[in-house]
Amino acid sequence: MAETDALAEAVLAGDRRALSRAITLVESARPDHRQAARALLGRLAGAGRQALRIGLSGAPGVGKSSFIEAVGLMLTEQGLKVAVLAVDPSSSRSGGSILGDKTRMERLARAPGAYIRPSPSQSELGGVARRTREALAVCEAAGFDVVLVETVGVGQSETLAAEMTDLFVLLIAPAGGDELQGVKRGIMEIADLILVTKADGELAAAAQRTCADYAGALRLLRRRPQDPEGFPRAMLVSAHDRTGLAEAWEALQRLAAWRRAGSHWEARRRAQAEGWFDAEVRRGLLERLAADPALAARRADLRAAVGRGAIAPGEAAAELLAAFDAARNRAGG
């Protein structure tokens, strides 16, 4: 426990090595590390620090890393401390991940006020790593002003990333007309800002048309009660020319200030904490099922039976939960 307290103190003091050690600890699946991670997070929560959490998503090749580097450099030049949690897709075969974000954001990685942490998604849904929530909490405790979460891919499951951040940005590449049809309505409804990237050079005209298309689509959506007039909105940005970045940051600040002034900000943070709790309960129950050899075997049998169509999924789940209750009662007796 003394070691955990020392690590917490170092994180709160802004020690970069301690920050990396702390994130490695919370990402670990070892039972002893999980216990230490829970103690660490409890200690850090007492500091009460908050950062502006921004989730960013977009299809591969849209320029997420280039945009993050350009925005990150702009913010660090303003004296802000910026952390980037960059989630790389893991192989479903080996579980491996390239983790190349520090290579793609080389200039930002060298900036004194920036910290980049690549993490494997480990086949988690939602384009985020399993312990992204905990890594976010550690970065907040370390005193960062802004935490950017770069997620894997784009799709309806990206709602998971939106649920753990304060603002959610969708990046779109310039294209010709029909790409709007490929974007799910769900992600349009959760995006706070749609940024059309690569709005420079030969792509400038296409970017303007794409931005106009998305602006028109956003006007068809019902205005959300937590948003001021004009949000969500579509804007043009260029990481290459560094144009539109200040305007996009100003829009994000305005939206955050609006939500902080009302009740939405705190309500969202409470909902995030409650969602984190629910996720940990579900994960813990599954781990307990897997830890009991008899229950694990019963689960495997029922799963196979469901696959064969021999039993309905709901009935099989009820049977497994009944076996779990019986095992717990026997242990209690």
C-alpha cells in the first residue's frame, strides 16, 4: 500500500515516469495489479481534478493523427498540458498491436506539455481500450488540461467512446457526395462537432462541398437540449496548413462552457461514473463465472447448446445464473 501511495503522490506531482507506470498498472489484467490499480484510482480520485475530455473518431486515412498533432501543438503553444490516449486496433488472432501513434505524432511527442500513450484495443467494442476510463482518470489526476482520446475506426459502437468523454468529434475526409450515405445516423447524433479534414490544396473545393453536405444533414436532426444554438456543427480544418484549428478549438470551448454553466456537465460526469460502475460489475461477474471450474464448464456447455439451437439464449442464461446463485449459496452455507 505504501508503494501505491508513493505512486499516487508522484502522479499528482506530474511525474511523467510515474504517469506511465500508473497507466501500465491500470491496464494490467493480473489480479494483484488490479487490486493495486483500484487502490491507486481511489487515492487519485480524492484530488478532484478534471480535464476537458475529447473523443475523436473517423475512418482510417481521415487524418486523425495529423489533426491531433496539429491541435496538440497549438494547445501546448498556448501553455496547456495535453494528453493523448491513442487506441490502436489489436489483432483478433495474436492480440498484437502496432502502437505506432508516437511515430505518427513525432513532433507532438517531443513537446514539453504533451504526453502520448498508445494502447491496444484488445478487441474491445467501442473503439476504446478496456481500461481507457481508468487511463483518463490517471491523466486528469496528473494535471492535464485536455485529454484527447483517439478511437479505432468509426461506427455505432463508437458511442462507448462518447460516453466516457465530455465532447465527441467526428472527422470526415473530403469526398464526392455519396459518402454521407455511409455514415450511420447514430454517430451523427452523438457528434458534437464534425470536422472535414484535408481542406487544402486540390481537396479544398471537395472539402467545402462535403462540409456543406454535413451541415445540411445536421440541420435535419433535432436540436439537443444540452447544446446552444448552432450545435452540432460542421467545420473545415487542415492539419497541413493549420487552418480552421483555432476556430474548431473555440467552438469546443464554447460548447464546454455552455454545458458547464447548465446542469448537463455534472449530470454527464455522474452518468459516466455510474456507467463505469456498471461495466465493472458486469466484468467482475463474468470473471467470477470463469474462475469457478464447474460454472465455466456449465457455461461452455450451454453456449454450445445455444449454438446448436437446442436451447434459447434467454433460457440458457437463466439456467447459468441459477447455477451461479446455487454455487454462491453453497459457499455461503
